[in-house]
Amino acid sequence: MRVAFLGATKGMGRALARLMAERGDTICLLGRNDADLERSAADLSVRGAADPVPSVVCDLEKPETFASAIDAARETLGGLDAVVVTAGVFATQDELEADPALAEKLVRINFSNTVMFCEAAKKALLEEGGGALCVFSSVAGERGRKPVIIYGAAKAGLTRYLEGLDHKHHADGLRVVTVKPGFVKTSMTAGLDPPPFAGEPDAVAQRVLGAIDRGAPVVYAPAPWRPIMAIIRAFPRAIMRRINF
Amino acid sequence: MSEPPLSTLSGWGRHSARGRERLGEDLERISADVNLSRGLGRSYGDASLPPDDEPDVLNTTFADRILGFDEDTGLFRAESGLALSELNRLLMPRGYFSPVSPGTKFVTLGGMVAADVHGKNQHKDGNFGDHVTSLKMRVADGRVLECSPQQHPDLFRATIGGMGLTGHILEVEFGMHRIPSQWIWQESRRIHNIDEFQDALEESAPEWPYTMGWIDCLARGKNTGRGILMTGRWAEADQAPSRAPKPGFQPRLRFDWPSWVLSGLTIRLFNELFYRKQWRLRSSGIVSHESFYYPLDAIDSWNRMYGRRGFTQYQCVLPREAGQSSARRVLDVLTARGGASFLCVIKDFGRESRGVLSFPRPGITLALDIAVRDDTQELVDALNEQVLQEGGRIYLAKDSFTRREHFEAMEGSRLDEFKAIRDRWDPNRRFRSAQSVRLLGD
């Protein structure tokens, strides 16, 4: 599989890219920090990816770079079978309320810019005759919840966009995989108290890779978050007003 | 960002402190204003715990990228949070193994340098630090620099075995060893007493790259120090099964055992059974490297066996000059005080390491697992006094009870050299741990 990967240097993206490297997929890394990309490229090539692993600078804050970055990746890979997006930013509701500029940036990166990146990726994949577009959204987008109001809203928007993309282009061979991680122990959530069913990045990566291979449209990870979110979606408003989850 | 609350951090022996771990992939960025690193928390005592007045510690485990590996020379470089278990998983199938491995694979490269770990091949290959070619560090004045035997050699030597007190270890470069298979040809042999044990270790040393022994330390009198000697070497490809060893089921202790479970009686029973298991004088065969190297890793969280109060491992080295009877004298102190050790390990050391404060020296090392009880401090004091008389010293990666005056007396001029190097690199003693407060008065 030839994969363009935005966000492979950290967290769940790092874990997923390693699994792909170990089974011999060809990866092109996309990210904003050249030195950091180079370190991940070295790691992935020792783990079994092609040596050297190519990388292209692409910043989620700069939508004007998206199309050219994806084209460059497609060219180095000699085609494209999948695009993976795990990049994004996280901040707690308290932090976002205290800092409107941060809130604006988070919504822009996690929603508008990610959508624009996916638009460019979709175009490239459709030109290739189809392929997988795997994007990390979040269970936070499933219901308006007190601890993740703004973050959750951006992820809810992203989830709906990906759903629509799947409806429109499934017949064209585009396999949109929406990943909805629950709480996963990464540097993004470091310092937060892990709830029950907190996941490990490696286990999440295993599930996600399976979903990409099958072309499953939606994957919750770790698995218990699917029934948990089903229950939370069913809660009446009166309860949601009362609980702090 | 608001600071997360303090939580309880603990060493492998369950010795704990209040602290806060800072986690992240980019160690260079997040190490600037913290004053101690920790990895997987497998040092037994308080070496990886922050001092009371400074709760923040860097956790390196998210910084685990491999930065280079040369299949021809074996030269390997990675970020310091890479776990040995991951290194084994990736490179053993390609015929490479760490030049030195401790008795657990759940350690980080940074921790292996900081404790200058040794393994069953110490008598032949020395310590892990002997194979390190270069370290990238963040030092007290904020600089990030490379040190090696050629570049800042004083910092390099003090960092190997320096328990993290010279700075943050960010990257580690060392030479991997080639192995012919992932299997070990192992021979075990019943040993009747401590004198026979030391002779047997000495005899095996030239012939076997890996040696260690288990001692039944409840046996007394003429049986003192009876046990089983285990020796091994990598099986050649034509001796070994062609498949790789399969990782077995790893049970996990999910709760603390009540302290009465490990009573004198159960410890006696376990030790007796373990000794009787080797009913033949000698036996041999092919075993997986996991069962040879990491028998205790087979049970996840085995330290919970010791209950909430945890345990301490007392490990000392007795110099060759002290004579063969020194090991018996130390075991006698243990048994005279009624101290029961669940597990007791013996191993010979061949040489000193290059690290200023590294543990090994030519002689015999004993490692005793001791459940923490009300009298543990007195027991450790008594053992330390005996070890001092023998001219020996203790292993900082295991320690949580040694008193400062004992430590200073054991280390003597080595400690002076370590302090002099710290004076050059960290005159204000930025880098401190709960252990350095206890033993160095930081």
C-alpha cells in the first residue's frame, strides 16, 4: 500500500505508521517540522519501510500547501492507495474558554483546514481510481458534552463531512474511514486523568489498520467506546445538563 | 496550561513519592525546566523518584524513535525512551541483540545507561555502558550536547551509572551484538553450598558467555548457599528450532497480595521446591531467550506479590580480595536476622565498568529480594556494615534503604570524583532525585 500520512510523528499516528512500516507499506510522511519528519523517517525505515522514507513539508495551518504536498507525495510514491490524517490539536474546554485565539485556531485546524486537506486528498485519490481516506475524528463529536464543547463541535463537523464524502464517493471507489478514538494515552492527553477504558496507541493502531484494510466506514477505538457513546447519545437532555462527562 | 495535580510515582519495589510526570515525544523541548528523567520505573528503589520539594519529572517513554541502525557494523542509535522489549522484538529476528541485557526487558535505553546495567555476561562483556559510543544530553546550563569517550569524557563517564544526576539523556548510541539464533543452549547444575557455587561460577566463566545462579538462602549450616547454577550460550542456527520463540501468555497480578502470603513458610516452600526441581545433578537443553533472560517478565506486575508495602532488593558486590568466605559471611547476616529472601541471585563480575559510579567490580554479587517489614531498615544496615567490612558496595538501581554514611564509606574516592564532575557540570545541583537527596545530601 502506498500511503501519504499527515501526523505520523506523534501519538496514534506514530503507532499506526509503525504497523504499516513493519508490514512493508510504502509511506510518505507529511508534517510541518522537517527535522521531526526526518527522525520519524529513520525510525520507520529501520522498522521495515523503504529506505529512505520520503517526507514532504505540509502544515495544517497553511491550506495553500495542501494540494502541492499531496501531489508531491503522490509523485514520490508513484501513485497513491491511501491518505491518513491523524494530525490535529487538543485543548481542554477551560483552556479554550480562557483563550479565544486558541479556540479559533483549534476550530480552524481541526475542522476547516482538515476538511480542506481532505478535499485535496479526495481529489488525488479519485484521480487514482479510488483508495482509502482515513481521518481521525473523535468520540467527542458524538454529543455536546461539558468537558469538550468546542473541541467536540469541531470534531462533530468533521465527522459529518466525512460521512457525506462517503455517501457521495463510495461508488467511485473512495473508502472513507472515520476513526473515533475515545480517551487514548498519548502526549495529547498527558496530564489528564484517564477514564475507564482508556486505550493504548498500539491497540488503537491495530484496530484502525484493520478498518483501513476492510474499508470499514466508522471505527471506534478502543472498542468499548461504541456502546458507551450509544448510551450517551441516548441520554435525555435533562441528564446531560446534570452530569459532567 | 493549568498544572495537573500530583500523583503517586513509584519504583519497582513500590517505594513511592508524590510527583508529576511530564510526557511528550520531543524531549529536547520538554526537558528544559525539569530536573530528573525517568523511564519505565523499573529501578527498584527511589532512583527515579523526584525529591519532595520538586515534584516534576520527565518521563521519556514517548521518545522512542530509532534514529539509525547499521546492519553491517551493528551501530544503533535511538531516543532514550525506547524500551529494550521493543528493541528485542524488532532486531532479534534480524540476528542482533543488545550487547548487555538486565533481567527484565521492560527498561528504557536511558535507564540502561543511567544504571549502567549488567547481565549474565558481565564476566565477559562488561556493562551496558562499555558498549555505548555516544550520548546526546541536556545538561544543567541548558545546553544540548553530545558526549562520548572523546567528547566531554568526564561527563560521559559520570553519566554512565550516574543515575540521571548529570543531566537528561536524550539519545543513546551503542553497538549491537550479532546472534546466531533466538534460542539459548542452557545447562543447569545443582550446587551444594556457597563455596562450590563460587568455584563453579569461576570454572564456567571462560567456557560460558552467560552465567548466573539462584541460591536457596534459607538453607543453613553446611548447606548455606546451595542452589542452581545456570549457564548458557546462543544456540547455533542448526541446533535451534527454525521458528522464532512464541511470546507466551502473560498473566498479570491485578491486586496486591496480602502480606501474609509471602510468609517464612511459603518462602521456605518455594525455595525448597525450586531446589528440588533440579533433581538431576546436571541438565541441559534449548530454551527461548525469554525464559533464559527474563523469567520474571512472564508475570506482568509481579511486584504486587509483595503487597502494598512492597519490597527492596539488596544487591551488593564483594571484591575478589575479600576472599571466597565473604559471600558466606553476608548470607549469615541475613539468616541470623531471620531475614527471608524470596529470591536470591548470585553472579560473578569480571571487571569494573568505565562509569565513575558504576556498580560492578571483580568479585561476587548477591541480590536478595526482601519484603519490606518493620525491621527492614535494621536488616539493610546490618548487611551494609558487613559489606563495608568486606570492602564491597551496593547497586544504586536497587537501593532505597542505605544510609548516607554507609554509602560514602563504600564509595570513597569514586564519590569524590563523581562530585568533582558534578561541580563542573552542575555546580548548583539542579539534577536531583529522592535517592540523591538521601545518599548525596543534595
